[in-house]
Amino acid sequence: MGDEKVNIHRGLVGIHFDRTQTTYINGKQGILEYRGYSIHDLAEKSTFEETAYLLLHGNLPNKAQLDEFDKILRSSRKIPSKVLKIIETIKSAHPMDVLRTAVSALSAFDKETDDKSYEATLRKGIRLTAQVPTIVMSHNAIRQNKKPVTPNPELSHAANFLYMLDGSIPPENTTKLMDKDFILHADHGSNASAFAARVCAGTQADLHSAITTGISVLSGPSHGGAAENVMKMVKEVRSPEKAKDYVTNLLRNKERVMGFGHRVYKAEDPRAGHLKEGVEALGKEKGDPGWYEILVAVMDAMKPYQRRGIHVNVDFFAGVIYHLLGIPTDLFVPIFAIGRIPGWTIQVLEQYEHNILLRPLLHYTGEHEKQYISIEKR
Ligand code: ACO
């Protein structure tokens, strides 16, 4: 009993559990494609709206299709006042906890919550893509005892997100950077949060449940939480000259350097370079290049670890960008979630289309045939 030979794949490392038509990742060569299009082309030439359409519909939209998709997004941004009340009630919680609770609460107000057809799930995913930034920014206002900024239908997804921070229309270059950040975060294959969303969808649970699951899983520091921790690290390092000692000390204590390493990429994360350029430019523009210099010094200190496949990941540069844009540190993970809604949605759709309950096995290594002793005799 229990002594049969079993191959254990801890962490499901290297296991393909299904096929996908959405995102291609080549971890050895550092390649990422959404629907066959290089992440580099999308980051440089596309918009978040177009990329979300691409992920959700499988092809790049023509002008009329994009306009229609964008119109739906812009008109779906508001959230019910009862959800705002829930946010008010829990306003002192971490923004990821608030986001998780608010998305879960939205299911009670969505007219199609129980409709798991392809079309209804797609519509719900588009609505959630539009609503999640409003949740994050409304909470940010409410916790400062301010009135949430009403979403502005004149603005793009990224511009409206920044607009809701303080009610001022953001400049074009910062909007473009935010837009790029959302594109880079829009999907990433079967990462922990998307896998968890698929496990949820595999039981035929609805989209709001699956996305609530995705948000829960994203919150951990090994996944989306890294950007927040990179910012904490950069503040602790304080100057480029101190980076080497700081990193050496962390590694000596067997701690992880946040923003480095990836389960799949053993070459540089192809998303990271786009944000590196962004931090450098934004730091110069804001007259605050010091953060970028610290990041570069940490990268230099980590160079010897490249041999072991430990390179920067997308979260390494993202945090400093958000900081330079005046975004509070605890909103960094929610920003990741904002970008990821189309990705979670399409993965849930793929799971529904070709569904199978995701139910692996655990190999039991405990004891057997123990004698039950009544509580009085223990
Ligand atoms: N700093 C130092 N050492 C590291 C790091 C790191 N950031 N990442 C991996 N390693 C080392 C480990 O200590 C381990 O060494 P060992 O073999 O001597 O024990 C080896 O590399 C392999 O690490 P694993 O944890 O087995 O690799 P895994 O694929 O499970 O980890 C993970 C991936 C969780 C992302 C890890 O690299 C990590 O903790 N990074 C820091 C957190 C982070 O930046 N997360 C964001 C990921 S990207 C994203 O979610 C968008």
C-alpha cells in the first residue's frame, strides 16, 4: 500500500496539460507571441484595446471592429453603487483583497453571471476588462476619503486609468507607457493565476468565479506581488553603489532577489526590455533618474546568476515606472490584474470549449491502518 513507483512532477514543472491557440512562450529563446504576433511588435505598434481584441477574438481587428470593441469598453466602465459601498466597508484592506472581493461582488450584479455560453462569457470578460480599473481607482480614492473620479469615456483604457488617479488628463507619453505595460501583462500562458482560473472553469464555474480565483493567485509575491517587492528593495538599496552588497547579502541568506527568475524563461523575459526603456526615459523626464540607476546596478550585481538562467522578469522594471507615475506601491499588483483580465478570460473560454476537470493526483506517503482511539483515551 502506497509503495508503488510513482513519478512525481512537483510544481507540475515542464508538464503540458493541454493545447492552446492563444499564447506561445519559448523560455529558452525568450520568445513571447500572442496569437502568433511577436510581443515586441504588439508593445511597439499596438494598443491595449487592439491587443485585448486580438487575444479574445483570435485576430487583429479592422478599424470598424476595433471602434466597436473600444466603444463597448468605454461604455462599460462604471460599477454599481452597491459595489462601491462594499469597497467603502473594506477600504482599509490591501487593494488586491479589495479587488478580489469587488470582482466577486460584481457577479451579483451582472445580468449574465450564470450564462456560461461562449458569447456571454466573452461579453462578461469585456465588461470586467472595463470595470476592474474603476474598482482599483475607486478604492484608491475612497481610502483617502475622496470621491472616486468618474471614468471618462473620451479617454482610452490606459489614459482613463491614469485619469482616475487624480482627475487630470495624462500626457501622451505616460499614457503610451501605461498602455504598453497593460499590453505586456495581457496574457502569459499557463502561469499560476491563469492555471488556477482554468481549474475553476474546469468545474464549470462562471467567469466571475474564475477571475476572482485568478486575482487571489496573482497576489502572491512569487507571482504578481513581485513588482511591489522590487520597489521595496530599490528603496532599501538607496543608491547604486550599495546594490552589490545588498544583493550579495540577500543571496547569502538564501533569499530571492525580487524581479529575477522565472519558471519558464531561462533567457531574459522578452517583456522586460520594453519596460527598461520606459523607466529610463520616464526617470529622465521626471528629473529623477536615480531609481533607474539602482535598477541597473542590481542587474549588474545579478549578472553572474544569468549562467543559472536567472534573468530579470517583467516585474523588475514595472514597479519603478508606477512609482514615477505617482501610483502608490500597493496598487502595483492590481495594475497587473487590470492588464491580465483579457488573458484570464480567453483562457477560461479555451477551457470551456474543450473542457475537462483538472484533477491531478497526490501520492500519499503517510501512515496506514492506524487504530482509532476514542478522545477520552488520547
Ligand atoms: N533570486 C535568487 N535566486 C533565485 C531567484 C531569485 N529571484 N529565482 C530563482 N532562484 C534560484 C533558486 O534559489 C533556486 O536555486 P537552487 O536550485 O540553488 O535552490 C533556483 O534558482 C531555481 O529556483 P526555483 O524556485 O526552483 O524556480 P521556480 O521556477 O520555481 O521559480 C520564481 C520561479 C518563483 C519566479 C522565482 O524565480 C522567484 O521567486 N523569483 C522572485 C519573485 C519574482 O520576481 N516573481 C515574479 C515572477 S514573473 C511574474 O509572475 C510575472
